[in-house]
Amino acid sequence: MKVDAARGLAGRLPDGEAFLAAMAGPFARAVRTHPRRGQPSGWGDLRAVAWNPQGRFHADDLDPGDFLDYHTGTVHPQDAASQVPAVLLAAQPGETIVDVCAAPGSKSTQIGLDLGDDGLLICCDASAPRRRVLAEVCARQGITCAVITPMGIEALVERHPGSADGVLVDAPCSGHEPRSDKQVARMSDRQVALLASSAPLVRPGGRLVYSTCTPHVAENEEVIERFLAAHPRWSVDPRTLSGCDTDLAGLGAIRLWPQRQGTEPFFACRLLHAGDEPAVTPVGYLPPGDGLLGRWLPGSELHCWRRGTAVFMGSAAAAACPIPSEARGTLLGHARGDHLDPEAWAAQALIERGATSIAVERVDAAGLWAGDAVPGLPIGSFIRTGDGAPLGLMARDGRLALPSRMRRAGLRY
Ligand SMILES: C[S@@+](CC[C@H](N)C(=O)[O-])C[C@H]1O[C@@H](n2cnc3c(N)ncnc32)[C@H](O)[C@@H]1O
């Protein structure tokens, strides 16, 4: 008979019984707010997440998809524990970051917002369907610095060693389901191998964050210990975070627990590579710039380029990155001659960056989203709420232009 590995772990914890009970969930629900898209509205009590200024816990019975804020990208549903790795990575504008296991993109978009429009975020993931979701999540959050690549880590390391200031390995793990010790051990071997194969991407002096959403020591503290034993130029960069626990081996890593923080179980550790050398960031051909963006964002640092009729905008580093990609920057739209109506997510990204827009009351915003015609809003104008949540573009039919599959009606605001 299989014995759940969590039982063994519970024996090591002072609150082991509470841990086993809390592992069944549900976990406290949380969102991450977008720094440039206004404030959440209509949610009732939102409680600050102590370890991330952008994080908010919300009531269990609320579904973010029911809120206008979700559709304007003002909030992104993300477990509060899962917000820790990007906080530890602390990406700075201008840096190159590789997210090794990026899909579906909660942490990638958090990192992308830290980089802003200046820098490069290379997103890898072994799953093609999950990479497609990642591309949409990036578009919805207005991320312009991301390059989503089908390249495997080994190929990336072979061509671009030392290319990153920082790397995130948010590893596949046993999660919260019952697992035998044997299953956990197999996963641990896989995680050590993934960490070891990702590490050469980091420049000397750069950092690597390893994380999982499972409680098992073999997939967390032991992975770090096994990696350090085989990689003498690496060490833990010890961290503590407000409201979080420390790890179980005194390494200087972070732990979160369902019975303590109320989140899913989580582990994150920041590692440092000895030395100090600049990243050898991959630089390729910068496609010829297109002046189209100047219409909405005069003087913007963003690069704008065409491929056929498709027009893209992105950070210069994302535009010039020579790595094969399935998506890079943001699709602005499809041009007919010199005319282009921005795609829905691109319109939101333009508004967020200061494109001229008209502010409406939230009640009108919800009406517009539901497909109502609101008089007095000129065709071709950008619309936002008074506090800066971007809605989109008024289309020729006098309604807000939205992708057809978006939920429109009955949203809370
Ligand atoms: C925990 S999930 C990542 C979640 C993601 N970081 C987020 O915050 O939305 C782990 C991911 O690793 C991917 N994966 C598994 N093995 C991989 C490998 N060898 N290289 C790259 N990605 C891998 C899986 O497809 C899965 O999407």
C-alpha cells in the first residue's frame, strides 16, 4: 500500500496534524494587481499580502473572472505563495531574465512587469499547449519584453551560456496530491537535473531562483543541497520575507504552509553564482522600426516593427533577440496600408502607457464591456475608467472592440 509522503513530513513539524488537515485545501485565494492599471473595485475586503506589495487576498467565494478588473488586466489571479519567486528574483529594468518553466505565465508576467519596457524575458516551457496560454496571459497583462520560445534548455545553454542576469526555475513538482516516497524521489531527481542544466544560463555574479508548490523536503531543501554539493561556484543568497517561514534545513530559503500562511505549500530559494561578469545577452537583428506607434505613444522607447501585415511592439531587446520565437513583444494589430486599429489587448497596453484616452464611470465601463453603446464616445478613441483601468478602443459600430470569446455580461465592477 502506498503511504503518503506528507505523513512523514508531518512528523517533523510542530503543527503536523494541522498541516495534514490544511493540505486538503482550499487555500486562501489571492490576486496580483497590475502596477499601472488602476485599483481593484467592488471586491469588498481585500487583505494585503505581506510579502508582495502588489498582492491581495480576497474572499473565498469571489471568482476573479466575474470582475471587470480581471478583463482590464487590473488583477491577475495568482496564489499569494506563487508571488514569492519573482519577489526573490527582483528583476530590474534593462536585465535579461530566463523563465525556464514559464507556462501558464503567472510568474513570467510578474517578472515582465518588473522589467517594464526595457529588458528581455526569455520564456521557455516544454509544453506547446501551455506556451499558447502563456502567450495570451502575456498579451493580457501588456508585457512587451517577453520572447516565448519553443527551444529546450539544453539548446539555449549550448548557444547562449552566461546570457542571463537572473533565471527562474519554477520546477514541475508533486504539488498537493498524495504521493509515495518513491514518486517524490523520482521527481527530486528530475528537479536536480533541471536545475543543473539551467544554471549555466546565469552569468557569473547572477542569480537563480528555484521554487516548487509542494511541501516535500526531497523536492525542496534536498534539491538545493544536492545541487550545491555538485556546483561549488554556487551558494544560497539567504533571504527572509515578511510573513513567510524559513526553510527546514537552515539554508536561507523561504517556506509557506497552508496551516500557517493559508496559501498552497511553497518553497523558494535564491542562489548566487560566484564572480562578476556582464551577461552575454543574445543580440540579433533589430527589425526596421515603424513610426506607427508614435501616433499613440510619441517618444516611446518601445520598438515597433512589421512582419507582413502584422505590426508588433516590444522592448528593443525583445525585438532584436535572435532566439526562435512563437511570440515576442505584443501584437499591435494588422495594418491595411497605414491604417491600423489596435487589437483589444494592445489597446489596453497603449492606454496603460499613456495613450490619450477618455475616462468613463465604472458603471458605463461595465456597460461598454457588456456591448452597450454609450453616447458621446468618438469612434477610434481609447476608453479607460477614472482610476486608469484600460478598457479598449471604440470600434466603428460604436461599441467597445473585444475578442468574441471574452465574457461580456454580468460583470461586477
Ligand atoms: C509549476 S509549472 C510552471 C508554472 C509557471 N511558472 C507559472 O507561474 O505560471 C511547471 C512547468 O514546467 C514545464 N516543464 C516540465 N519539464 C520541463 C523542462 N524540462 N523544460 C522546460 N519546462 C518544463 C511544464 O510544462 C510546466 O508548464
